[in-house]
Amino acid sequence: MSKSFSPVSLDDSQRYYELWQRTPQRSLDYTLANLWGWQDYYGLEWCFDDNLCWIRQMRPYPICWAPVGDWNAVDWKSLLPCSFNENAHDVVRVPEKLLYIWQEHLPGLVDADEDRGQWEYLYKQEELAELPGNRYHKKRNHYNSYVKTYGEPDYHSLDDAMVEDVLAVQDDWCQWHECEESPSLRAENEAINRVLSHWNSFQGLTGGSLYVDGKMVAFSVGEDLDGESLGVHYEKGLNGFKGVYQTINCTFARRAGAGFTYMNRAQDLDEEGLRQAKMTYLPADFLRKYKVRIRKV
């Protein structure tokens, strides 16, 4: 394989989307919006080769991500993947279905470890939209408290004309959370600004927002992953508005998530507080990902 890598850009977006649509299991990590949003932070590069797009990060250290494309149309035995190791091919963020394909086609050559921090949380859309039963009574109480204080959610679907308001909320949120003091929050802020400033460059993006007295107080941005799952890229609410997170979560699932089976709400990156928060919404399943080493013959 030619290793002609170049930084992830929007110039090859159509080529990437064609391969993305043929990918058997679509992780939120591998959406073009995510790759391009985080391109600078991770130093993400890609290389197109027949049925696949190879992806690698160069920061903070070089490592390969899983390839995107029709995994079932590849002769894995004869294909030389991108690698930084002479004796093995190390890959991170490998979706479960691709791992199984590699184990089948490369017997005895594949070692894998679960990467729990990279597992993407899958929730039933109807449960997030309705918060049914005793299991969700605390979430429902927060939602009802918001309604009692501010009235029925004033929800609006996002379009490019509203991006300025979204970025204003993000800026307020960042000032409150002192993003400049946190490398991870600063990088996320840059990714959000990067993606939203090019809203019309991405296929399948959707978003929703909440307003109180004419002011946007929360937003959520998602993407249709495969017709069955709606992924959530970003979700932010302003401090001082009680129940705002439960309300944007529920209302976005109800409105933007209508017709989807699952809401994919990304990974927890092994952050204990984030994991606890995600578990309180009772995930129905996970999109499991692995760290994989393929030994070279």
C-alpha cells in the first residue's frame, strides 16, 4: 500500500463519505465531522487506498486508527496496512465487527484488549425521549422542574443561520468552565468552533436548541450514523438554568431522534465522573472498541 498520507481535510469529503457509507459498523469517532474537528489536536492524517481510507494520528504519539470502508471487500492477508512498528501493526479505536473480521481472516495473528474508555454508549431513543417509569424518575423530576420554572421547552432545530447563537453559548460555557486552563476543554472548544463554522460541509448533521426569553441556553449537535443510530457530538447548557441538561437531552432525543432506534452518546474516556453520569441514563448497549495488535507474518 502506498503510504501517501495527508492531513484530514474537507477537500476529499465526498470520497470519504462514499467509503463511510460502505463501512459495516459506524462509530461516532469516524464521522468526518469528528475527524476534521479534532484534526489539529490529534494530528490526524488519512490515506485513500481502493476500498479503504486509512487513518492515523501523529499527536501526542503516532498510532493508527481503524480503516474506514467495506471491510468485507478486502483481502486482509495481502494488504499491508499503515504501521509504525516493523514487527506488528498496532491499531486503536477498533470497532467490534472489524476485530471479528480480522480474527477470522488472520487467525493466530490478532491480539486484542478491550478499551472500555472508548466504548460508545447506546441508549434506546424512546427511553431518552420519554424518561419512562421509576428508573428515570430523577431525570424526569429535573425535566419537570425546568418546565415549571421556564415553561414548556422552547425548542428549535439548528441551521447554519443559528450557528452564531450556538457559538455564543459555547463561549459562555467555556468561560464558566475556564476552558483555557484545561487542554482537553480547550481542544473540544476548538473542535466545536471548527465544525460549526463549516456546518454545511458535513452530511447528516442535525441539531437542536433551547431558548428562554429569546436567549439560547442549550444546544445539542448530532449526526445520522447509519439510519438506526443518531450520534451526539456535542451537548452544552448554560449554568444557572436548573434542569437544562436533562431537558435538552430529552427534547433532542424526542425531536431529532424520532425514527431512530438508538442514541449514540459517545465514550467516557475513562473519566469516572463522566462514566457515572452516562450510566445514570441506563445504556441499552455499547459500541465496543478495542486496542489491537496484528503480528506480521
